[in-house]
Amino acid sequence: MSKRTRTSKVEKWIKEGRGSGIGSDYKPWLKIQDVSSLGRSTRLKGIKTNRQHEFLSDLERNYFYLTEYSDFVVDIREQFPLLPLEETIVIADELGIKHPTDPKANEPIVMTTDFLLTMDKGQGVFEVARTIKMKEELLKERVIEKFEIEREYWQRRDIDWGIVTEEEIPKTMARNVSYIHDYYDIRDYDVFREMSGQHLEDLSIALLQRILNNEGRIRTITNEFDRDTHLPLGSGVTLFYHLLAQKIIRINMLEPLNLEHPIIIDSINETKLKQ
């Protein structure tokens, strides 16, 4: 194999640490500015990783929201490179498939898997690889060929790999998580920044009691809460979203989260509430 195959850009990105690290230290192989994307590209600050994530489509972003909310996902690494490049070239050759190339330079490119997730279901930590694709794309022969290279790469590492389409990503749940995602740390909001933990707990209990004892709209309940506690308008909604993001309260996330309607509380985690 010629030395040109390992392009200077690949070497540069490896030296930058792209595709390496875990948790907050991980650096995606691809960034938004590196590719022209079909959907809307998005950057989001992760709760579990405490770093900025890079998503190249709406579908990837929606899947991310589901992994953020999952009780079993402990680390999320997106745009994960299939390195070394030489290995996927060999796999492609063995399968009789043309390896993806840069159309301009006509050189092999580093393939990526959309998500490498670290999971913990209580019986030890393990990893799964997931590729996100619109269902209609699976009808294209070239797409399937690339997936065969990807599947073989992960199989050699004994890591479960699978394709996730829009049919496995509930839009309503993803939208609900997007509403509450930024409210995970309530100290990000001025009114709660300097508030003592005890005061915050007391307010949370007071708001929960109102919601449990009132079948009215959440918007009405939180507005009355703001007035009665002399908090700025919107504080009750912020607190409500925070309790949802922290999973102190749980609702049916497959139903639309609409503040203009009553919302049924499925459960309350009192231990988390005191924390």
C-alpha cells in the first residue's frame, strides 16, 4: 500500500486526538465543519459526557437525546473512526467491496460509526456500535456495501453493531427530551444560582404537591406557583423541567410534553429529590 493512502489530514487528525478518549476527553473524528450534511447539523452539550457533541443530521441528534435519557448508557462517543485505516481497506478487499474514497483526492477515507455507546445494565460495562440511517437509504446497494465493511470491523472486536432507522427513534420522546435537556443543572438559571439546597428541595416539594393535587394545566399551576412564592415568571416551569431532566419525577415520555395540558406523574424519586 502506498504511503499516500495515509494522508496528511488523517495523520494530523490522529495527532489532534480525534477519535480517542472517553467521557469528557473524547474528540469526535468528524466535526460539523468537516462534512457537508444532509439534515441540519447540530452541536449539543452533553449531560453524561460534559462535552460538546457533533451531530451531522436531525436523526443523529434525535438518537442522541434518547441515549442521554437512557438509564443504561454511561458514555456516548459520536463519529467514531474505524481505525486503523489499513484494516478497513483489507476488510473491503476481502469482501470484494470498493472502499470509500475521497472523491477529490481519490484516496481511501477513514470510515466512521455514528455512535459507540458504553452501556451498564448492572452486569458489567460493555460497548455497542450503532449506525443511524433513514430507512429508504437501506435500499441503496452502495450503502449496504459500506455497512458490510462496518459490520465486519465491529464483529472482529466482538462488539454488537446495528443499524437504527427513524422507525426505532420515537420522535415524540426525542422532542420531549430536547425540551428538558438544558434544565438538568438548575444552577445555570439565575434565580436558582445562589439558592440553598434546602430551599430548592422545599420549592420542589411544594411544586410537586400542587401538581399531584391539581388536575389543571401545568402552565396554570406553575404560574400560580411563581406568584405565590414571589419567584420570577417562568421559574416554576424551569423547576418542573429540571425535575424531569433529573428523573426526580417521571412521566410517560412517549406522550407529548405539553404545558397547556394536565400531565400525569408516574413516579417520584424521593432519594434524588433530597440530593
